[in-house]
Amino acid sequence: MQTVVITGGTDGLGKGLALHYLRQGARVLAVGSTPAKGEALLAEAAAVSADGRGVFVETDLTSVTAARELVARIESTCSSVDKLVLCAQRYRLFGSRAVTREGFEHSFALAYLSRYVLSHGLRKALESSRRPVIMNVGTPGIPLGRIHWDDPQLARRYSGTKATLQSFRANDLLGVAFAALYADTPIRYVGYNPGMVSTGMPNHLPQPLRTVAQASFALFAASVPKAVAPMARLLDEPPGAPVTAYRTTRQVPLKGHAFDRETALRLHHLTQDLIDAV
């Protein structure tokens, strides 16, 4: 039986993938922070005869300590992990800067640091499986945002958009650094941009932007089942290269500063220094 770990696995695309793999007979660990959503997922798992194979793991992924504890929990209960899907994200495009209890800017912590800790922390569990793959869901192929090397926590010039885009660019570099650091690993690292998907994301926006976004989603967004299908194909038959990037079904060339190896390793070392202090 395959073991699939999905962060953000109780909502949107993460939930769609969780239900897909439960229907396929896999054991799914859905990581989330809201018990009510976890209970709803388990109820749906029971409805598709997957009761017992779906596990809700309540975790605050804004915390590096909690992410490390999650790694230890998975390692203690799973002999191997076949697929790690990193979907957890909460957009904070508006409002003031928020800082976690460990002192990290919220988007940097949730959307990047948690993925860094899980990618590296679960490497051995993944390498114990037959065809291991990590899928990091973000926005490869969209050349917006940058790493703010002199102020990665955006303490001086914060904006929600700037923080969100930095987390996306950091995740592109995470995959490149992972492949560079573990040249002999069988793990295939896939950066994935699902495009516009009909999820609850617009509900978190302020008015009138919420209404505009909801209307756009109704017209142009793919349904969750439709968006899950190409993701599952990549997860089940991962590319041969150590690291790849896709925007829906189109492969994105790993060119330019967004995928630069030296920049990726620079970010890796910066990140390691940051989390070593926790």
C-alpha cells in the first residue's frame, strides 16, 4: 500500500488529491490546521470505503518546531513515504505583517519553511519507497517576485503580495537545491503550477476584490477534479530528471535566475542558518 503525505490536505487541491489517492487504495496522511476540515475529509473517506486509510494530522505548519515534530511522527509510524505533496498556503495579500511565535514572517514560514523542513526531513522515508516523488505546488513559470536577501522576513518594507511572491520564488529554488544536494537520490522533485483552480481562495480576500475574484474563478477556473488529474499523472509517473517544473501540463524550462543553481544553494544555506537558530 502506498503512503501519500499531503500538506494542506483538507481543503482545495490538497483535499482533491487526498480523495483521489484514497479511492486508489493508498494510505493518505492529510496535514491541516483545522479539525473540522479534517473530520469532514475523514467522513468523505469513509463514504468512498477508505475508512482507516485516511489519517488527519493536525499541525501548525507556520512553526518550524511543529514541522520537525511532524517529520518525527511520520517517520515513527510509516516505514516509507511514496509521495509528498506540499500544498499548504494561506494568502495574506492584504493587511499588516504577521510574525510567527518563532519570529518568522507568516508567508515565509508557512509556504516556504515548512516545505523546506518536510522535503529534507522526510528524504530517508521517501528513499525507502520504490518510486519516490515530491510535488511542490506553487507558481513555476510565472516570473514575478524575488528573494529579498537583505531582509527575507520583510521587516522593513512589507507587503502581502511581496511576501507571497517571495515564498513562491523560494520554492522554485528549493527544488533546484534539493536536487543539487542529493545527486544520487531516487527522489524526483516536481515544482507544479496548477493554474487557476476553483477553490475557496477568493473567500479570504476583502471586498470588492472578493466578488471580482469569485466571478473570474466561475468563468475561467478549472474544477478541482479536473486540476487533480494531471497532478496525479506526474505523481504516478514522475519525470526522469531529478528536478522539473510544470505549469499544468506544460513543462517549464529550468532557465534563468528563478532556477539558478548557485542562487538555490545560497538560499539553502541561508535557510539552514535561520532554522538552526530555532
